[in-house]
Amino acid sequence: MRYDITRDYIDKGNSRPGTANNTIRFIVSHDTGNAGSTAYGNRNYFNNVQPSASAHTFIDDRYILEIIPLDEVAYHVRNNVSTDNRRYGADANNAAIGVELCWGGNINFNESYKRYVWYHAYLLDRFGLDPDEDIVAHSTLDPERRTDPQNALRRYGISWNQFLADVKETYQTIFVNGQEMDEEQPAVKGVSVELPLREGDRGQFVREVQQDLIRAGFALPRYGADGVFGEETETAVMRFQRRYGLVVDGLVGQNTLSKLNEVLGASQPKNEFPLPTGILRQGDEGTEVRQVQRALQQINFNPGAIDGIYGPNTEDAVRRFQSTYAALANDGIYGPNTRKYIQMELVDQG
């Protein structure tokens, strides 16, 4: 094995039900969504907080860390999405391995990414999966709510297709042919894609940026998303930069990419339910409690009756919601931070 796998399983509970999964049919690729969040930091969170969410494996620049046995269920895709069932004939939580990429902060992304690529190749070999068919992005399964792992990959100039190509080459070279990678031609070619993108660049990453520009309302009428960064694309980039107060240089660097992602996320229609400010907890009553209850119901955390009474059912719904975000205290109290994340969910649902 090129990399060691550390198996340090969390205790059984909400995050690890201990239920045996079905035959593994595919891999779901994720990123943690939290810059600087390490493999062991995530393990400790899921072990101590035990939210009703999890993944099998977290990977940073030091560890490939399996926190749930691969023959057990992990809750890494929402049950109410159906793309996994249509595509693979099974629910992802029962028939897929969830793999999380750690990135940002003090994490050496190059090292984290190489382990992430290698581990996908390892899973293909272990479970006899097809590298062309059996790896899927979380964003593909839940496109209305999730952008991972492209959320992390694109920050470093890596497209989804480049990632898949890296995995396939690593799988073929190491696990099929039994060779070591040529150090002069590393398997992780995606990392060699450098920002900023500029006129003359071409490839899948350019195509994805073009597609996002079109989605954001900056048309490319002559050539469309052709994967070639030409004059038309440069002009669209400059129009985008001018619109959103960025340096107008026609280059797609990290600031332009981040703003493009932000604009596309904000383009989702807003939910009509207002959210109160301040703090609400068990025992409170009134219109503001009713607003929170309606919002929780809208994002599928059922608080029971919409009665304006912050009782045990409402507190439980708030706790269940809080448990899905590492940044929130799981205390059942509605406050500014919980409000912020509920609002994010409402925007994502549209």
C-alpha cells in the first residue's frame, strides 16, 4: 500500500448506528466544507456530538482515517434524495462508501489530495468497482443543496473530470498493473493546474468556469462552454468582475472563483418564511416561535405542531438541525448562529 490507512472507529450512536450495509456499489466523494477541519478533528466531533450524519473516511495531509467500518452504514447523503436510487438502484447510505476531503487552513492540500485520490483507487480495487461509473460527487446526488467535493477541488484549480482521471490512472498503475507511480510524472495531474486561468488556457476546468458564467447570466453566444479560454470568455469574465466589484483583469483567480460560487449559491430563490432575531428556548411562546417552527418544517426537521410553543418537540427539532453542522452548539436553543444556518438551508431549498 502506498499510504497507510488508520482505523480509529467512533463509538456507536447516532453517527454510527452499527447497521451492516448492503453490497458496496459505488463511492460518494465529499469535502468537509470547513476550511482547516482535520481528519481527527472531524472524528472527535462525530464521536463526541453523535449527530445523525457521518461518513466512513476523512482524509487530510497526514491521515487516511476510517471512523466507521466499511461494512457498516454511514449517513453521508440525505435519505430524501433519489438520484442515488435512480443511478445505482440503491440508497447511498446503505450501498456506498462516503469519503471526505479535508482542505484549507494549515492542511497541505497537495498531500491531502494525493491521499484522497489514492484512497478512491484503493476502494475501487477492494470492492471491484468500475472507475468510469462508480464514483459520484455528493453534488451530483444532491445538486439543490450540495457543491462538494468541487467546492474544495476548484479552489486549487482541479476539475471533477481531472480528479476522476487522476483516480483512474492511480488505480490502473498501482492496483491493476502493480507498479509504483513514476515520480517524474505524478499521478495527481490535477494539482498542476494553476490559477489564474487566462486567455489561451483550455480543458475541462475552463469548460466548468464557462458553464458557471453562463448560469450566472454572462452569456457566451459564439462558442459557448467549449473548454477554450478565448476572447469571448475573457470578455465575460471582465463583465462579471466589473459587476461584482472585483479587479477587472480577465483572469480567473481565487477571488473570481469564490465570487462566482457565491453568486451561483445566492441565485437560488429565497424562502418566504421570515426568521426572528434574538434567542428562543424551551418555554417561550409567540409569533417568533411559530416562525422558527415553520422554517424547521420547511427544511425537513419536523417540530410537530406549528403552535407557537417552544416545547420538547421544537427543542428536539432544533437539536437535530444543529447536529448537522459542526459549527453549532447542540443545545436546542435558537440563537444567532442557528438562525444563520437555518437561513442558509432555506436559501438552498429555494
